[in-house]
Amino acid sequence: MNLQKKAEQVNIAKTEFLHRMSHDIRTPINGIRGMIEIADYYKDNQQKQNECRQKIWETSGYLLELVNEVLDMGKLESGEIVLEEREFDLKAMLDEIISVIERLGASRGIKINIDYSNVHHF
């Protein structure tokens, strides 16, 4: 494969990555904005306020992880970091992701149904 062809493939891969990443970053931002709208609507409900703050905290943490992953991609490309294998709780991770998606859906009147029956964590 010639150098120009390889450079074009790298450019396409980076463009696709940025497209997906911009979508992934918008999702938690919209979740945070949605929680702020809900908190504004329930100004006098302390329980709802606390719930919204907690969800904003969790979602902003997810957003921070995404940004860190983008920064890590640059380090990975330059050889500054090495990937490692480590255990994680798949169901807990899915629950966090689904929580964000459910809030976004609810803010638009969409109910999300999740079926974990085919998900197996080893």
C-alpha cells in the first residue's frame, strides 16, 4: 500500500472517530441540560433537586471520561501509554449508560425498555 493511500485511510478513520465522538459527547451534555430543566421545573422540591444534582454529577463524570479517552487516544498514538486489561462490572456500566439514555428519552416523552436477558458478564 502506498503512502498516500495509507494517509487517506488514516484521515478517514480519524474523521469517523470524530463524528462518533461528537455524538457521544453531545449525549451527556444533553442529559445534563435536561436535568437542569427538570430541576428548574421542580424548584420547591428538595428531593427532586437532590436527584437532579446526583444525575448531573454522574453524567458529568461520564462526559469527563469521554474527554479523557479522546486525550488518551493521542497518547496512545504517540506510544506514551499502553493498553491494559482489567476487570469491570458490565451490568453497572450498562446501568449508568442506560440511566443517561432513559433521562434523555423521558425528557422527550420516550420510554426506553431494556432487556438484559442476553447480556452475560464473565
